[in-house]
Amino acid sequence: MSVGADPGRGSRILGDLRGSGQGSIWIATASTIVFAAIVVAVIVTSPGWPAVKKAFFNREIFVDSFPEIARAFLLNIRIFLIAEAVILVFALLIAVLRGLPGPVFFPIRALAVVYTDLFRGIPTILVIYILGFGAPALQLSWLERFTPLFWGIVALVLVYSAYVAEVYRAGIESVHRSQEAAARSLGLSQPQTLRFVIIPQAVRRVIPPLLNDFIGLQKDTALVALIGPIEAFRQSQIDVAATFNYTPYLCTALLFVLLTIPMARLTDWLIARDRRRQLAGAA
Amino acid sequence: MSSKCQALRLDGVRKSFGKNEVLKGIDLDLAEHEVVCLIGASGSGKSTLLRCVNLLEPIDEGRIVVLGEEITAHGVKVNEVRRRIGIVFQAYNLFPHMSVLRNVTLAPRRVLGVSKDVAEAEATALLGRFGLAERRDEYPDRLSGGQQQRVAIVRALAMRPELMLLDEVTSALDPELVAEVLNVIRELAEGGMTMLIATHEMSFARDIASRVCFLDAGRILEQGPPTEIFSNPKEPRTKQFLERIIEAGRL
């Protein structure tokens, strides 16, 4: 780790990864076009294509159903944004609780373990059903004001927080013990050490897997439809039932892809940036 | 119990990791402004001794007294003890996600409650004193090992410690970077800082220390002024250790 790092080494490695240069760009473009052409040719020459085209790729139905599905999709985005914000905080809390030292905190640690085991184990769809139908069935007056949408979001938060807490925990454990020793030796308390030294480093390291979990969460917002709320998937089901045509499903799929692709690219970019940093650090 | 100018006292300190007893009854006194070097082979207990003094490791038996206060007593506020004792580690242990300036100002701001402006002004002055003024806004990864270790020393000094513990601070450095760090320590010694230094740099120990302690298998086998220890060691183990060091060309 000296200042006079060899500048050639890092860039050469990156060069290989990117496969840069004018020539390789043309080769990549050409091979992509050929590949796509073959796939399209195979599909459109298949015996069932005319029927599939009519059932899934109906332009008129697409245009008709798109505005309503897009409007319903806003609900998916809302569910996603609310759930994500809560998960980021709640999961970190679980991860920190699970790492509390000393025998006094054993019950809390145990609770955190039980929680993550339980909610990573139960299929999301069951958690949504159990909360969505079970909680109102308790007939507690103070629970009555909560809508199925609320329970759907709670279910997603519970399930995804269990995953995200494990991601956070891996990040926290990956920070070397010597960092804690350095912070404590300066007189910082345990909570201060976590807040200023451990967690900032841990979170930076787990951003890519964190975003990966959120791509999963974006898709699973569709499951909330199962207990009532009309989001994009349910809206497309309604349209399919009305038109006897599957094009609205394709429409919904397109919307989900449009939402997840930027997230996926962001994840890739962050991973690449991380790798560049490590190379720079190790040089 | 404690004389007024006593900075550090260890009484019969014992420490085990599992069945392995690393410190087997250490007695040691440091007067204020005294610089004591701990020498001895790897695994002789030098690092553990320093970590115990900073309460990073709990001791099993004995007591440790810092400036008249027994820090190993029950109910002692660990964080308050630590802010009076600075420690610098072999591997620097800088916070990689913070700039040099934030590394240095974190503890004064969060532990001592110094305002941001004051903490930054003091840190900048300290960094300047050790030739690091221009590195203020860099991240640790961008610095050489010697610079990182000097930042680590500044970070400890920013808490205005009454006692400094240095744990083989030059062992991870390239040979040509050792001198810049040793010069910083020399300057601290000249400024009257009380220091307990674990080191493999024998010529440095000879120059700087008022007393040298030879640690062997968890005991202080021999101690005295450096001239005496290095030129006329009494214990056969000390002789053996120094002969090996001379063979390795480090004295």
C-alpha cells in the first residue's frame, strides 16, 4: 500500500474486464444482432406463433389496457418505496441486536435469531395470507382501521427484513476487529463505535447484495394483490378476464422490467466501482 | 499508595487466553515523562501487556494503576480511562472510510465534546507539526505506511493522553519508512510524553528509552538502563535474545 502504485497494473486489468477498443465494440454489436435475429426467427417460424401472437402481442389491447395498468403500477411503486424505507432501518436494528455482546442480552439475541429463521423460512405468500386474513380476524377494534394494503406491506417488511438483516450482519462481521479496538481505545463507547466506525464500513460493503434483495422486493409487491389491493398484476388479471387475451400480462411484465433494470444496472455499477477501489487500494 | 509522579504501575498482572498464560505476574513502574521500552521475542507478551493497560483485554489477576487511579478496580468507567491513554497499533488501524482529518477529529468531537471548528483547528495544527498538513483531506488508502502510522499517532495525541502505548508501530513498515515514524516518537519523548513502547528496533530503544525491560514467556526477566541491558545483560535468556538480534543485523 504505497503511494507510488504501479498505474499500469490496475488499468490493464480493467481493460481486460471491459474488453474496450473500437474493434471489440463492433464485434459485440454484430454478434448481438445475429443472436437476436436467430431467436426472433425461431419464435416467429414456430407452428404456434400466430396463436401466441394473437393471445400475447395484441397491439390494440396493449394500448387499451396500458394506461390503467400503469396507474395501478403506481401502487406497486408506493408499496415498494414504503417497504424499502422501513426495511432499511428495521433490518439494521435486527442485525445490531443480534450482535449485542454479553450474557445479559441473550434473550434479545435469541429473539433476533428466531425472527430471521422464521421469516426466511416461511414463503412470502403465506406470510401475506396469514397477516392479511389473520390479523383482521382477531376482531380487535384497534386493528380494524388497518387496510389489507397495510398488512401486505407489513408482510413484505417482515420477510425482507429477515433477509436484509442477514446481509447487514455479514457486513458488520466483515469489518475487522482491529477497527473496533482502535475506536474503543480512543474512548468511544460501544454504540458510538458501531455508529461511526463499524456500520458505515459495513453498509458500504453490502450495498450490492442489498440492492439485489430490493430487486426481489420490487417483484414481490405483486403478491400483495392476493389479499385485495388492485396493483398492476391484479389490474392485468381483470383486463385479461375482460378481453380473453393475455396481452395485459405482458404489459405488466414490461412495467416491472422497466423498474428493475435501472436497479440492476445501478447494482452492477456499484460492484464495478467497489472492485476498482479495491484494486487501487491493493496496488 | 502511589507517589505523585508515578504514571503507571502494574502489580502482579496475570492474563491467560484459555490454558495459555501469556502474562505470568508482571510488576512494572513508570514515572511521569519516562520512556520505557519492552523488548523480547514475538509471543513473549509485549502486545498483550499493552492491550491490558488500555483495558482492551481484561486481566485475570493483579492491578493496574494509572496516575494514581486503579483502572482495574470494579466500577471504573472504561471509556474515561481509555481517553487518558493513547495506543498506537502495529497495523495503524486507521478508519478507512474517513479522511485523515475525520480520523483525527472523531474522538475529540464525540468523546470530549469538542466543537467541530475547534477540533479541526487542533487536528490541523497537530498534523502540521508532524508534516501531514497536506494530507488532511486524503483517505488512509492513499497514504504510505509511514504516513498512515504518523496519522495514527496524531489521532491518539488529539485526545491529549497522559500516557502513550506504542505496540510495535514500525513492524509493518518498509525499512525506508521506519525512520520518519521513529523521529515522531523521538519528538514526543523530548516533549516529555510518558510512553510504554513495545519494539523490535533495538538501536531505537537504546537511544530513546530511560529503561528497557526484557520480556520472556510472560515475565519481565530483566530491566535496567539501555546501556546496561544491551552491553551487559545478566540473564542468559537476555544474552541469547540479543545475540540473535545482532545476528539479524538489527542492533
